[in-house]
Amino acid sequence: MSEAETVENYVAGAWVRPSALGTLDVPDPSTGVVIARVPRSDARAVDTAVRAARAAFLTWRDVPVAERARKVLALRNLLEAHAEELARTVVRENGKTIDEARGSVRRGIEATEFAASAPTTMQGAFLEDVSPGVDTTLVRQPLGVVVGITPFNFPVMIPLWMVPLALVCGNAVVLKPSERVPLSAVRLARWIDEAGFPAGTFNLVHGDAPAVDALLAHPGVDAVSFVGSAPTARHIYTTAAAHGKRVQALAGAKNHLIVMPDADLERSVPAIVSSAFGQSGERCLAASVIVAVEPGADRLVERLAKAVKALTTGPADDPATHVGPVIRPDHRDRVLAWIRDGEAGGARVVARGRVPEGSDGYYVPPVLFDGVRPEMAIAQEEVFGPVLSVVRVASLAEGIEVANRSRFGNAAAIFTRDGRAAREFTHRIEAGMIGVNIGVPAPAAYFPFVGWKGSFYGDLHATGRDAIDFYTRKKVITSRWF
Ligand code: NAD
């Protein structure tokens, strides 16, 4: 694809220019230069893709699972061979650094490897003699057409949480990637094609809200996997459910990290700073609020401030960069407004980084706030930028209470040397993904990605055995032979 070319949809095994409501520019967030255009697929384009998927499903579901898994392994090998190219695409369209991009591609490959274990994970159950001479068998069968709708912050990893697992379970897939990062999805589609999945089993539809809404209402769609912001997740969950579809919607976050007075600051501070400022804070597992348990908050804040001041903000492809740009100018302006809001509310800026001068990229200076009160908006709302707030509390119990007041419950962590404090925290905290001396407690793909409260809408989570359950339906056969 040449520079600033309009990307195409991939439908029924062919690259097509869809009918669309115009196009959107895709700028490189590090420079502001437009690197591609993305079509806003309309309802007709969505209908074509769903029909292609439906047709492919009818034969794909009967392909033996071991053969489907072999195609997933072929895809895994292509991803491995092209991992560096994928990572560089992520750097360019998302603005995260190369190390962060490589890590995310690795996580996507890990999810693909887990998918290849479907001949084991898809197994059902059998019980002999539920009554004399009567046996019961439980089998898992595919759902039909599964739609994946993904966010901008993990252009490779999150599509790979969904696509290989849904395919290996015997479904056909329509992926609608974020319109802000379409290029990684184009590369994924190429290798899915090369791995030998039959035409129509995987389809790529570009676009934004109109394409999503057409997918949610389409009678040919059976299930929707969504990852994105909280307001969109609520819309997806209610609309997809109203149209009778199975749905899982992973949403926003506000992650609290409790730091006990006995924490090993030498090792904890780098982990905290990396969690809060890595990927410019655009991670659903990013630390957003540090709950500093007294005595010891002064010592912690002093070290955090020093580390934040040492961060270099700059273009994602510069090896000296720690903090890249955020995704778009409107998002930069929102994060800057949150910083002003924190200052106006009486929080104290104890460290503020610098942004590159004279750049058209979308940079936000890393900011560390002290003296944040739990009721302030900056302590409650998802900022999704390089901003970290410190709330001081008198005890672990008070810290847990502060964290549990959040309407989100994606991740939480404790930094301590005390096993009893860690046990109390992991037991009482109301969040799904918990770290003990870990800043980004992301579960490996063979475990589920378990947001709680306002961070998740649905029953079965993404990845792990939950994903196998989500992408299959159970059939229970009771039989006797005369
Ligand atoms: P977003 O909600 O803006 O977009 C996500 C997807 O929804 C995109 O494909 C987009 O085209 C579509 N979309 C957006 N608005 C829509 C609308 N009004 N109607 C229909 N579809 C719409 O999210 P984003 O900004 O791309 O991603 C960042 C958000 O995702 C953050 O809130 C982050 O916490 C969250 N996230 C959550 C997890 C998790 O596991 N819980 C993981 C990654 C990101």
C-alpha cells in the first residue's frame, strides 16, 4: 500500500473498496502526518461481509477442529515471522514505543497459541448411566458469525484475543478494527489469508459508529466481542442484547495501586511509573491513582517525582523516548483539560515533564499530582493519558475503601513486603485483575481478562476458557439404545 492510500475491506477472500460514508484520515500521532485513509463502511458494506461470513460458516463448522487448529498454527508462524513488521506498524499508527509495540505483538501471538489448543479446550463431557442404560453427552458447537469490535490502544493484540479463538471454535468472523488504527488489521488480514483460512471465514470491515451499528442490528450476526470505552461498551451491550445477540463488552478503567509504608521502593517505583506512563497512559491496566498509606507517602512521592521528571516525551520511533504521543489532538486536549481540572480542584503538581518543541505530534507532558482527594473527578474518571494522582490514606483498610469506591474494577495492585497485607488486599479489593508487586497485572492469554463492575458488561470474559465458552454453545444429548 502506498502512502496515504485508502485501505480496503477484506471480504469473502478478496480485497474490496466498500460502499462508504466517505473516508477518515489516519495520522501518525508522532508527527500529525496523514499516513492512510480509512473508509467509513456503510450498512450495505456490512451486509456484504456478514453474508460472506454466514456462507463460509456453513462449511467451516464441519472442518475438524484439529484441522482448524493447524491453520491457527500456520497463522501463528506467520505472525512470528512478521512480528517486527507488525510492531513497527503499531508504532506508526498508534504512537507507542517499539518495546511496547513488540510486547503487545508477543501477547497477541500468545493468544493465537492458546487458540491452537482447541482440540483439548473444546472438549465436552460425558456421563454414563445418568439412569439405567441412559448416557448424557455435552458437546460444544460454534455459534455462527462472530463480530469483533476493537479499540485503538492495542491494534494487534486485541484483534488476536478474538479472531483466532472464534475461528478455531468453528465460527466465521467479521472484524471491525478501530478506525484510528486500521493498518495493523490490514496486515493481520493478509496473514490470515496466507494461513489458508477458507474465503469468508474471516472478513475485515473498516469504519466507525455507522458500521458498528449496522453489525449490531444485522440478523446474520450471532455474537459480539467488544473492547473499548465505557460509554461505547454500554451502547454495544444494550443494543446487541436487544437484537438477541450474545455479547461481551470490555470497558474503561480507573486502576488503583496501593503502596504500603514497607514497600520496596527501589523496585516498586519503576514498576509504578512504567504502569502509569508507559504507552502514554493509554492502557486499560494503567495505574491511575496511587493510594499511599502513611507513614511513608512523602518518601514515595519524592521518588516518584524524580522518576517522572526523568521521563523523555517524544516521537514513538525515537529510541530515547519513554512516553510517546497520545492518539489524536482531541484526546490530547481532553487529557490537558483533566490536568487543568486537577489543578483547579486543589491537587498539587509535583512533577511535570516537557513535550517536544515545534512538533505537530499529539504530546501531553507527564504529570504527577499529590494531594488528590478521592472525590475529585481526576481520581474518579478515566483520563487515559500520562497523568498519575496520589491520594494519601492512614491505613490499608482506608486504601481499600478508596479503591472500592470506584465505579470501575478492571485492575488493582498492592506494593508491600507484608504477606498478610497482600492477602487482605487481594481478598477485599473489588477488581478483577490484581497485582502483588506487579504494576500491570495482565493475565496471560490462557487465563480470562476479567474486568469487574463498570469495566465489563457480560458474563463470559475474553481469552482463557471463558473465551472458549463464549465462542461456542453447549448441546447436551441424552440417549439410550433399545
Ligand atoms: P472507543 O469506545 O472510542 O472505540 C472502540 C470501538 O468502538 C472502535 O472500533 C470504534 O469504532 C467503536 N465506536 C466508538 N464509538 C462508537 C459509537 N458511538 N457507536 C458505535 N461504535 C463506536 O474506545 P477507544 O478510544 O478506541 O479505546 C480506548 C478505551 O478502551 C479506553 O476506555 C480503555 O480503557 C478501553 N479498553 C478497555 C480494555 C479492557 O480490557 N477493559 C482494553 C483496552 C481498552
